[in-house]
Amino acid sequence: MNLWFRLLMLLLRRPWRHAADPFATTVVPMRVWPLDLDLNRHVTNGRYFTMADVGRMDYVLKTGAFRTALRHKAVPIVGDVWGKFRRELKLFQRFEIHTRMLGWDDKWSFIEHRFVSKGRVIGVVIMRGVFRSARGTVPPIEIVRDLGVPEQSPALPEWLMRWSDSCDGMSVQLREEEAAAQLAD
């Protein structure tokens, strides 16, 4: 329920009125509420991923990527998410989600969400995702072309490429396990 309230508040602010360059960092101010907490009385790790969705929605609306997705009759799909937690967020603490595009490859777009409070990075969530239509995955190059940015992705950090490769490796392993289970049946 907490996510729906935050999404509604975001939409009431009409972020699409404040256009942002696709390489800009968008910022969503937030506060920690009681439903965000775990038994340790700080934001639960899963909530960071949920709040990153709100930051991503703001980014997609401000950059116009939602219009591009509509033209392609596509929806954004999260493929993999990774988080790094550095400090705690406590009850009623104010913070911001800073969202930016890191770049893309042949299939995936990579987005970073930084959780910032009082100028300090509290945590980081990295997402790789695609736009999917009835025809299948829309290549990122088609999306960025529509957004009017250079077709060449910024250089992706080595750690990000290793993470992406490990996600691909896990996908291969899961397919192999499923195939083996089907053979056993």
C-alpha cells in the first residue's frame, strides 16, 4: 500500500512537466515511514528496491522515455536488480533518490538509484531492464534514438559489465536446471 501512495503522490506532482535530459540525474524527495521499517527499526532491504521503482517512474516520465515506450507499444521490464547498503535510514528521516542512466548494451539498459541523505550516499540500487512489446524486446538503440541522444552508450564501468555477465550466467544455469528437471519427469 505504501508504494501506491508514493506513486500517487509522484503522479500528482506531474513530473512530465519538468523535462529532463536522458543523461540528467532526476531527484525524488522522500521520507521514511513506519511501513518501510524492519524489526531492526531501519528501512528493510527490500523496500529500497520498491522505492527505486518510484525513482525510475519519475525518471521515465521526466525524460520522455514513457512516450517512446508508448510509440513502440512497449512496457518497461526489470530484468535484474542489485543493491549496496552503506548506512541506515531511520524512521521519519528525509532522503532523496537520485536516478540516472548509466548506459546500455545490445539488450539491456542500466539505471542507477542513489539513496542520499544529508549529502551522504546511504545505498545504491542498480537495475538492468528492457522495453518489451508484443514483438519482443525493443533494442535499447531504438529507445535512445527516439530520445534524441547519441546512439553510442557511455562507457560502462567494468564492475557493471561483470555484474551483467554474472546475471546472464545465472540465467543460463536456470535454463539448464529447468531442462534437466523436464528430462527427469
